[in-house]
Amino acid sequence: MIHPPPPQSTPIAMAATPPAPPAHGGRNGSSPAPPSTESFAKFFESWISEQSRDLAELRAAASADPATPEADLRRLVGRVLGHYEHYYRTKAAAAADDVLRMFSPSWISTTENLYLWCGGWRPTAAFHLLYTKSGMQLEHQLPNFLNGGSLEGDLGDLGAGQLQAADQLQRRTITREREIEDAAASAQEALATARMVELAGGGGMDAEAMEREMQAKADGMKRVLQMADALRLETMRGVVALLRPAQAVHFLLAAAELHLAVHDFGRRKDGRAGDAAALPPPQP
């Protein structure tokens, strides 16, 4: 793959954490109760709408004049990352109320459920997206580049230093994924402890004791979800940090397009399956 030296431009800094959305206190300044999984389902739908609005802005920025000030692109990138951060904070609050639903969420399609990893997308998928989009954009620009033209400032213009940084980040992310998978395996294997076997046997069941034991198992999976969501956000930020502002726009655009396309496809597929199930059986 041909990659010219990257232009001298400042990448997005990971330290530039966008401000948290304003908190809305309860009466007398008290903190609101954590969202339930039912309210999180409603939040998810509003977040999908928000991501659709982000998608429109990212598309506009990606097709804008190349001379668009970097400061404008940085603000857009920071705002989009802030929306991801808000999503994971809200998700963590809902998981504190009921972590079980986070591993079998009703607010996403069965297609999306098929690709869940520890309650969400696999972090290393971000690198596959980066490399795939980079290759596609470079291939599109290659004829012009070989004829003496210059590459545009999108992901087809990744430099050697950026690719090396992405490779190092990917390796660290793979290691963290394995640690989380080990933690998930330990939490799942804990279902077969001596205490659980004792409660399950004997022809009767101590409901209160079973509830306590199952809550302890759920707490283990809650820690797994916290680790996985932290790595998801950290990976998104890490990839953006090694990109120039215009490249970060193209990466976030590709991520939003992929997520929304799979979500829409899955919803439509589930809708067709539901319609077919509702039809009366054929007459003999």
C-alpha cells in the first residue's frame, strides 16, 4: 500500500476530553435516580436519532472545502466523541440498576445481538474499520496520485507513523480484550460453585438464598461490562487521537454509517419476521 509522508498537521489529542453534559438534579439539588433499563431503551432511541444528526454533520464536513479550518473540525470531532461518552455514562447508570438486560438488550435487533461482545461492539473492530476505509479511500485516489496528483486528507492519506501507532494501539487493545474475556469466563464459571449446586439440589429451593447468590454472579458480569465499555470508549478515543482532524471526521463518519446501517437492517429484518409470524397458518 502506498502512503506518502503525512502533512504537518496536529492530530486530535486524547487529553481533550469533551465536557460532560449538564446533570439535571432532582428536588432540592439531589441527584436523580439512575435510569432503569426501560428508560435506557428510550434513551437508546434518542441516541440513535442523535447519531443520525451527527452523521449528517460529519458527511457535510467530509465533503466540505479542504481549506475548512481545523478548529471547526476539532469542535465537531470533540462533540461527536462527547456523545459517545454520554452514551456510556448513561449505560453504566442503567447497568447499575439491571445489568442482566445489558447482555440481552431488547432495544437492538437480533442481527446486532449476533455480534455482541461483552455487551457491545468488540473494540478491535475499530481498527478493522480504520484499515478497511483507508484502503478503500486510497484505492479511489490512487489513479490521480500515480498521475502526479496529491492525496486528499482522508483516511487514504494515512502515513507510516500513523499506521505504526495504530498497530501498537491494536496490540494493546487485543491484550485488554483477552483480559476481559478471562474475567467474563471466570464470572460465568462461578455459576457452578458448591453453594449454587447445594441450592439447586435436594428437591427444594431457598428463593432468598438463590437471589443473593445470583446477585453476586450478576455483580461479576457488571464488572465485565464496565471493563468492556471503558475499553470501547478508550479505543475510539485512541484511534481518533492518532488521526488528523479531517481524517478523524472520515473515521467517525464510517463508524456512524456502519452502526446505523446495521441497526436499520436488523430492525427491518425483525419487522419482516414479526409480520410473517403474525400471518395466519396456510389452510390445508
